[in-house]
Amino acid sequence: MIKVLFVCMGNICRSPSAEGVFNKLLTEERLHDRFSIDSAGTHAYHINEAPDLRSQKAAKERGIDLSKLRARKVIMGDFEDYDHLLAMDEDNLAIMREACPEEHQHKLKLFLDYAPHVKVREVPDPYYGGTYGFENVLDLIEEASAGFLASLRASGEI
């Protein structure tokens, strides 16, 4: 079982969207039973809240239901439990690097490293923006999800 944790700041926009997109991709590829997928935030702003309604709406338009997800904060056990902890941006990656024990540092990556052809290195936080921001986030996440899955295949993990 490959365990993947997607991480952003509050766990209500980007990381639950990544969780939903990657789960959909795994279902389409008939690989869902080989993975355990979750998302979390580096901050405890929205614990137990559903994803932002704008994230839910944008995802639903792409056939992804985020409504059952609930926000949680990254905990120390996540660094040991997960095989891949994928940050949406440099700030959240830095927060994880600071908290993560040395023996698990290799598990931390910037999610868009798996989409080297896109022009940005971070998934931007759409929280204070308009509808376009949520669509852009999903576009970037779809690209990185495909790249991440390809990377897992290339490495022999699946």
C-alpha cells in the first residue's frame, strides 16, 4: 500500500482538491486499492471543516466530490506513516521540513515538481481570489497528479 499525503496551509482548498483529483485518477487507472490517500494542513485554522465551497463546486464540475472530506492538521506521526508528503508550495514545504525527523526528510516534495512542464513551481492558494483561481488550481493538480503517478510507475513502486 502506497500512502500519500497532500499538504497545504489550511486543508480546505488545495490539498483536499489534490486528494480528490488523485483519487479520481487512481480509480480511472484501476489502482485505487493499492493506495491510501489523505490531505492535511500545516495550520489548524479549519480543523474538521469541509473543503471551501468554491473548491467543492469547481471539483464537482470535473466529477470529483470533496464534500465528505474534513480538514485536519499534519501531525508528527504522518512523517513516519506516509511514503510521500507532497506540499502545494514552498512555505508549507519549509514548515514540514522543519518539523520532520531527519530519517523521513526524503519523503517531502513539492507537488509541482511532478509537473516540470508547467510554468509555476507552486500551486497558488485560491482562497482570496475568484473562480478562475480554483479552476487553475485543479488544472495544475491534474498535471502534477499524472506526473506523480508516472513517476511511481517509472520507479517501480507500482
